[in-house]
Amino acid sequence: MRLPVFPYRSGAVLLVACIPLGGCSTGQLIARGASPLIDNGLIAMNRETDLEIARASIPPNLKMIEALLLADPDNAAYELQAAMGFYGYAMGFVEDDDPDRATGLYRRAFDHASVVLSAQGMSAELLTGDSTQFDAELAKLNARAVPALFWTASSWGKWIEHQLDEPARLAELPRVEALMRRVLALDETYYHGGTHLFFGAYYGGRAPMFGGDFTRAAQHFDQAARISHNRLLLVDVYRAQYLFRQMGDRTAFHAALIRVIDAPVSTDPDLNLANAIAKQKAGKLLAQEDTLF
């Protein structure tokens, strides 16, 4: 996902843009003028192949974005950048070794994304409030809300996944599913078919008696693979981790992860980091194979 890039002569453009808002502070002008740098920083990070460089670089970049948000509160582009960053950092570098810390990071991702979703009409109160009003407001959202919907649901779902012993969190899962279904209806291709990846794990990670559906999970994983042109290696990692493990199919589990290990990092440079993380996760899952089966 690319965020809006301001023209190079951003000072004049931003000054004009601020007039209808009653004027911008110097801090806001500087924060908004930094947008091209932040945007290009995201591209550079996504193209990184060295996981240690990425691990060390993401936290200071996240604090820089939060500093920009202090100068320009509720800047939707920066809120989504922060949500993506906290989610990606937790998923790629924290949850496998420190799930408790990952829980807090996913909550921070949710907090940032939900600010943008609230501006689109789905306030925090609506997210967990009356179901009729929730459904009505959700149905009003159009394609402009897709990024906020996707990152709110993704981080919320991961936050719940790390608190499965909390009944209150489990009770929120249908709302996460509803947000993702709205993304599916509005743009199933968003973020390399990420919504299909979510539903593949959602239906594949539970036994049928608890709402799982292996056929539907496989269909969603297949669609995620098609949308990403088989370039997103996380599809096979999640297929192994959630679907094949739940099915007890060790042979398919092993084969899927070996495919990830043997694949090139990427035929798409913008997926370099995601695929390097997928390879790392595949290696960790293979090391646990005897325990998992």
C-alpha cells in the first residue's frame, strides 16, 4: 500500500491546504512535508532482505511516525503507517519468541488503525457496541475505508489470537470477521489478497466442531495465492501452520514449508521483507514439527 506523496515543493502546497482549516502550525507543516520521506521509507523497508537490518530499523521508524503524529494528530496516512509497522514488527520479529509482548504491540497497531476507521464513521464505541448499529454503519463504508478496515481487523484478530483464554476477547471475534467480510466485498485484492489469507487461517485454524471449515480455508488460501501470483510466501506458511496442522496432515505441512524454504526470497522486490519473514517462520515451524504432530 502506498500513501499519498506530496509534490516536492510541499511548503506552498501545504500552506494553501491549511487555509480552509483555519491555519496549520509549524509542526503540522513539517510533519506533512515529511510524507514523501515516510512513504519512501516504507518502500525501502519492504524491499529489505536482511532481517537483522529490518529488526533494528523498524522501532526507531515507528517512534518517528509517532512523533509526527504528536505534531499532526490524527493524520490518517501516518496512523495507517504506524498500524502497519506495529503489526509487521510484532508478526515478523516478536510473536514467535515473546507472545506476551506481541499482544501489546498488536493492541498498539489496533489503536492506530481504529483512529482512521473512526474518522470513516466506525467509532470505537460502535466496534463493540449495539450489533444492529454496528452492522448498519459497516454497510455504509465504501472502498475508501478498505485500508482502515483491513488493518483494524488484522491487528484486532491477532490481539485476540494471543488472548484465547479471555472470554471477552473471544466474544469480539465475530466483529473482526464482519470487518474482514466488508473488505472482501469492497476489494478482495487489497494487500496482496490479505483478506483471503485471514479467512484461510480463520477457517483452517479451528476444528469443524468449533466453526472450522477446511474446504473453505483451502479455497481462501488458493485465492490468496492467485491474487499474489504465488509470490507471497506467507500463504504457504499460514496454510501449513493453520490448515495442515489442524488437519493433522504432516506430509502436506512439511512439503509446504520446504517449498517456502527453497523458494527465492521474491520475484517482486516489494515483497522481499515479507518473504524473508516467511522463510524464517517456515524454519521455526519445521523445527517444531515433531512436537506439533
